[in-house]
Amino acid sequence: MKLVASAKLRKAQKAIEGMRPYENALTDILVAVQYGGISPEPPAALKSLSDFVTPAHAAGAPHGKTAIVAVSSNSSLCGGFNANVVRKALETIRSCGGEVEVFPVGRKMTEALRRAGYTADRDLNDLIGHPSYEKSATLARELARRFEEGEFSRVVLVYNHFVSTSSQVPVEEQFLPLANGSGAAKSASADDRPAPGVLPEDKYAEGGMLPYILEPDAQALAAQLLPQVQMLKFHAAILDSAAAEQAARTIAMQTATDNAEDLLGELTLEYNKGRQQKITAEILDLLGGAAE
């Protein structure tokens, strides 16, 4: 099981690494859109990307119905992976302070939330069992549509973030509306915008952001790019959880193997002690008989 988990972990890491260049490039373009482009005559910058994607109903109803997408695994034998994310999901649900609709992804999360009194109207377990962009995008589009229609005031993701093979951290991340402070939603004022033809001096310049010229305008580009960013962000959370699951299972199986080897060593030692005691007793019996 450790070998299988290790192979799946490498596959999950490869999927994430393959997505990162696209994600980084898309983020750079959105930053350029937010700044209004960097060209001799840049178009007007968006006041805030988060304002652009936040409907008026959501901004005025911070305590409305909340959608929570909680991701676990379909199987066990992965240490505290599921217990930790279930605990985080229940904490998130209780902290919402209003009506909640849960979207459990993973059999373990579905069972745990059902025991806690939260049920889902459909099975989303295949989303984590066989992750694919098409499946993630389908659910992400539905959540975005219901958010835009005013059914949800916000959408929250709860999943295990893959830090390293030995560390997986349960996180709560706002999916909708696009949170202020994130790379694509950071507000930019006219004072923050770089001079024409000059790259920003902050982290965007360090990331090598190109001098984009925006056509036709920032609003039109944002309308096209933001849905892609949202779907990509959702799929990244699924892949992140999948990688964290395999990492946790790899460590759990390694720990189980080490414990089994320690137990085998202790049992072998006990067996050798018992065998030695039996041989010693037989020798003493023979010596005692010969002396008589």
C-alpha cells in the first residue's frame, strides 16, 4: 500500500506542477488587467476585481446562505487525514452563523457530515476518486451560477493542503466572492498603478510580469478570465487534497511497516528467550538425572 500510495502521490504532484505554469500566467494577466495594462496608453484600470465579480446581493447579505464544499478521501488507512478535515469542516459550518448547504466530496466526509445531521442530495465522491478538470469545472460552474443568482452569499472550500510529504494542513478558503487580498482580487487604486511602460516594483515585477496591452478593455477581459480563474482555483483545491491524501497514506503505511517490524523484533526476542529457557531447563534435567 505504501508503494501504491507513493506512485499515486508522484502522479498527483505531477498534475499540480503541470497546472502551475498556466495558473501563474493567468494570474499575471489578471494583475495586468487589474492595473489597466502596462503600455504607452494603458486603458483605465479596474477599481477592484473583487467588486467586479461580487453581485450586489452578495455584498449586502454577508450572513446569507453559505455553500461549503468539504473534501476528504473515499477510503481510510491514511492516518488523521480525514479526521482533521472533518473537524475543520464542522468548525466552519458552526462558524457561519446562518443557513448552510454542504457539498461533501469524498465518502468519509459524506458519512461524517451525515452523522452530524448534514445531508447532501447527490454523490460527489467520484470527484476525488478520479479527479479531472471537467468534473471540477462542472461543479464550479454550478456554484458560480447559484452564487450569481443570489442563492448563496458566499462559497467556502475546506480541504487538506499539501505542504510536504510529512505535513498536510486543513484549510478554509473562500471560493466566492473572490476574496480581497488574493492575487487576482487585490484592489488597485490610481496611485498604485505603475507609470506607463514601467513594470511594478513589487512582487509582480519580481515574478516577471510582462508589459501586457489590453484589448478590447479590462472589463471585457475580466469577464472572460475570471470564470477560468475560478474553475482553476476549484480544481487546484481538489488536486491539492488528492496529493495530501496520498502523502498521508504513504506516511501512515510507512509508520505501520515500522511498527510491524518493531513488533516482529520484540516477538522474535521473546521467542528466543523462551527457547533458551526451555533448552536450559532440559540441560538441567539431564544434569540432575546424571548426578543421581
